[in-house]
Amino acid sequence: MANSVARGISGRRRIVLIVLLSIILPLLVVGYLGFNSISRRREAARKLYGMSLYISGEAALKSIEDKIRSFEKDMLAGGKETFSEAGRGRTFLLSADYMILNPEIAKKDEAPFTCSDGTDNRARGSYWAEAEKSEFQKKDFRLAAELYGKAAEASTSDRCRALARMALGRCRIALRDYSGALADFDELAAKYGRLRDSSGHPFGIIAAMRIADIEGLRGNEERRLSVLIELRGKIDDGAWPIDLAGYQFFRSEIEGTLEPRIKDHLYPELEKPYRLVKERATGFQEDLLFRDLLQTSIVLRIKEASALDPSISRDHPGRFLLPGERSSYLVSFSPAPAVGPGGPMIAGVCWETTSLMRSIVPSVLGALDKSSSVDLTLTDTAGKNILAEGLEGSSRLPATVGGAIPFSFREFPLPFKLVVSQPAMLDFDRAAARENAFYGLLILVVVVFMAVGAGLVVRDISRETQLTARKTEFVHTISHELKTPLTLIRLYAETLEQKPNLGDPEKKDALKIIAKESERLSHLINNVLDFSRIEMGRKEFDFRSGNLAAAVRETVESYRYHLEKKGFLIREEIAADLPAVRFDREAIASVVVNLLSNAMKFSPSEKDVGIRLSLESGQAVLRIADKGSGIAPADLPRIFDKFYRGGNDPSGGAGGSGLGLTLVKHIVEAHGGRVEARSECGKGSEFSVFLPILADPGE
Ligand code: ADP
């Protein structure tokens, strides 16, 4: 029988599975097809977007390069510095043998010279030699000053006059004739400022430094510093022709004196002027840097490039990128239109790349942006947007811009990328992702619901099947249960009938057995009848307010005989002062009898029954405990199910109906109470019945 039940269950499960698959599979197929067509359509749209992006990018790139090319052409042809307009490019001109003709480079033209020989002017030569001797050997500064003065008068060249003026000043300082010395250096600066001394430094700068020294010697420190600040400003403005090395030398000299004093806030009035001078960027500084770049790198690279590429012409200028410390330079060069004395010259232009881009690109992109919905940005190799100046954080493009295309420059070796993206594309991607998630979720929800439904159906089917099996088993056991007492009754009745001369004790025994067995029979039949009444919904209760303790005690008394005969120890503890409870006397008696008969049935060895009725937190609680076999944990949750019988049945499956506890539960719940079972395998069980106490016992 168990086999056929199992087969029935698995057969139905299979049907459920097939039904389920026949719904889920088409659903999945439809879902897949839907997804597929959506994503194909999306792909087509994306391609269109991509194409328009590409076209916009190409157009922008071409406009930018066209613009640079036209600047380049103008500047190489005219050599004119249309400075701000042409992206701050600087032109230059080289001779055929790569000498820098333009811009003019400060030359250390004259060889170091001294005015102490008399080659051009005897008188001056001898005054000069005498003067130096007095100054450096005899330390007779007065005489030396006099002699230098004479040498100056006798000089025919400005440089010698300037040198003599400087020496004169020097001697006057030694003589502490500061106002005389100041006059000397003022004159030196005014008359011969742009000439150079024997180390190539302009007299103007030297004179100013001496003047500062004199102010210092006079104890006029603040004045000394302000002379230096003024000097620094003049040098920055290009008041004297110096090269980058000279500039850096004087700057560090001046800063070396000023910086520590300004930092210590000794002269607060000077702080602002000094800062202004220091932070100023002048054209002369830029010139110096450019000239230096020209001398140190550009000319060399042009030499190399023209050697490598003979096709460079005015129509095809040579171009290269010159990486610098802080930024890079784009250099273009071609044969100059004019021919110099040494042969054809080379014209060139040099751009600082970032400022070139900043002066050209925004206008080009602005024109394009208006005509299309694309976003155009220019990034450097690190991905930083170079057009958004100063917005360091936000200028960085998001790392994964959906559908952004980077374009590299083709004609010009520029270290930038033009990035074209379409904001609409981002929305498009986001919408697509949302749609995907929605459809996926929908299908998932449907599948989950179906799976849960199928699970419930399968569980229901197997429950139903088990119930059927239990019913069949019930019929079998009930017949068996009915048969035993009937056989006994018949047997003893026949004995009484056939043996009329039976002794009184025997007769009494036979009658007792007949009575007991018929009682058992009626209990069984009562249970079955009660159950069928419950099942049909016809069970009616006769609730009356009464003494629950008396009813329980009475039932226990009537059952005492059975228990004691089987050798049970009965421990009874029934509270006498229990408040009134509304209950059906017969039904509660049936609860007690069922629980007691279970305790008796499932206590094979230790025969001990505890019956306790008490008041616990406002409820009447009846506990019936035994020390019998206990209930397996797997059985425990199901013992109240109809026809359910645990595996601990001592009679091997024929000892009960599986209805007792079902009835108990039904009755207790009809009373508005509940029943609980606790059990430990091998140690015993305890059943507790909770019944509500009447609020108003008079009711
Ligand atoms: P029956 O006793 O006729 O089998 P019941 O509904 O009264 O049916 O009980 C259901 C099952 O619960 C029993 O088969 C048994 O496994 C378990 N059971 C009930 N009472 C006890 C008990 N006192 N000790 C051990 N097991 C019990």
C-alpha cells in the first residue's frame, strides 16, 4: 500500500512539473525573444548615434586643424606676431646655417677688457695703472679716487669712462663719502646703464646694487630694500639686455637679500610692493624663456628635422612637439619667403600648446555645439579637460562615458584628444538599463510565483494522498480495535451461558471483563462518532458554567481502575479553589480519558501518571504527564493531525485510531482554549490543556 501511495504522489508531482514547465518554458522563450528584439533595436539606435558622433568629431577636428594651419601660414609668411589672436604664437627667424637672427639674443659681444693698458690712450692707461696700484696695494683711496677721476677725463671710450666711474664710486665708499659715491653710481646708471662691465653685466644693474649697498652702509635698511625691489621690477620689465642666466643670477641675488627680511615681517610696508613685483609675469620674462628655449632646444630640433626630411617646404612646413617642464610647445618651420645674405632663411613659429588650444578651440567648438546636440571637450593625455580652466575637480571627465569617442590630432603633433560625447546617449543607456531590469524583474516575479504555487500544489497533493492512506489504515485499525473487545465479550458471555455452575468469583470476573470491554468499545465508538460529527460540522457542545475540578476528579476516578490494574502510580494534584469555568462536561471528560489512555498506552515500562489542575496566569491548566516512551521530534508537530499516528506505537500499528488527540484539540479549541504537547524521547510526555476562566462566574 505504501508503495502505491508513493507512486501516486510521484505521479501527481510529475503532472504538476509538466504543467509548470509548459507554462514556464514558453514564458522564458517569449521573454528571451522580447529582450532580443529590444536589444537589437537599441543596438541599431546606438549605431546611428555613434555615426553622428563620429561625423561631428571629424568636423570639429578638421575645423581646429584648419584654424591652426591658417595661423601657421600667416605667421610663417609674414613673421608678424599677431600675438593674442594667433594663439600666443611666437615667430623666429634662422639663418641658413641655423644662427638665430630674430628675436635678437642678448650677446656677450665685447671680449672682457680692462682699461689699464694704454693701447688706445696712453694718458688714461697710466692714470688707470697708478690708480689701481693706490687702491689695491697702497690702500690710499683718496689718491686712487683722484687718479680714477683723471683716467675718466682722459678716456675716449664710454666703457672706460663707465669703468672709471664705477671705480671712483668704489673708492668713495671706502672713504665713507657716501653722498659722493651715490652721485657716482647715479651718473653711471643714467649715462652708461645699458653698457656692460668686464663680466658682461649691465652697469645699470651693478650701479643699482651698489646704491642699495650704500643705503645699507648708511644704516638705511628700509631704503636699501626698496631700492632692490625697484631693481627687481626694472629687470623684469627688461630695462637692461640680459640673458636667462644673467636674469636668474640677479634675481636670486636680490631675493637672497629680500626674502628672509620680508618673511620675518621686519618691514610691513614693503611686503605688498615686493609681493606685487614677485608675482608679476612680464613679457620680458616670457621673452627670456622663449629665447632660451630657442637657443637650447628648438634650433637643434629644426636642424635634425630638416636633415631628416628634405620635403619640408613653404607648403609643407615641418612640425614637431617639444615637451617642456610645465607644458609642451608646438613648433612649425619652413623656408622663409625672404632670402638673407647667407642664403635662404628659415622662418618658424612656436606655440605653447595649452594656450594655443584655449585660444582656438572654444570658438570652434562653440560654433559646432550650437549646430548639434553633441558635447565636445579637449583632454590632455591624463584625461583632464584642459578647456575648463581652474575647475580642477569637476573638469575631469567621468571614467566611463558611454559612447564617448576620442579623436587624436592628425596634422599637428598635439598631445591632446578631442572627446566627443552625446549626453542623450547617456540617458539612452540609463533608460535601457532600467528597462532591462524591469523586464528581468517581471519575469523573475512570475517564475517565483509559479514555483511557489507549484510547491503548494505538490504539498497539498501529497498531504491529500497521505490522508487517504491514513483513512484506509484507520478503517483497518478500527476494525481490529472493535474485534478485540467483541471477541472477549462474546467469549465470556458464552462461558457464562455454557457453564451455569461456575463459582461466584469466576462469574464476577467474567462480568467485570465484559463490562470493561464494552466500556472500551463504547469509548472507541464515541471517539469515532465524535470525530465524524466534527468532520460533518454537526458536533454540538453543551457549555455550562461549573466546577472543572470536580469534573476532572470524577473522570479520573472512573478511569482509576484501568490504570491501577495495569500497575500505574497515579499522582493527583487538583486545585480545590479553581474559579468557575464554562465547559461541556462530557467533552472535557473525553479530553481527560483520551489523554489518560494515551499515557497508559505509551508507558511500556515506567508506569507513572501525573494529573495536575491549577490556576496559571488567569487560565485553568490541566496537565497530564507520563514517564513513557515519549514522542519523536519529527512526530511532535503532527500528532494533533487527524489519523496521524507516531512511530512509537507499542502495539505495532494496531493500537489506536489516530483520532484521540485530534478530538482533544478540537474540543479544547471549541472551549476557547488551546492544547500543547511537550515530550522527550524515552523520558515521557506532558500534555497541557489551557482553558479560559469565566470573568463573571454568575453567567
Ligand atoms: P492514537 O493514540 O490512537 O494513535 P492519538 O491521536 O491519541 O492517536 O495520538 C497520536 C499519536 O501521538 C500517537 O500515535 C502517539 O505516537 C503520540 N502520542 C500521543 N500521546 C502520547 C503519549 N502520552 N506518549 C507518547 N506518545 C504519545
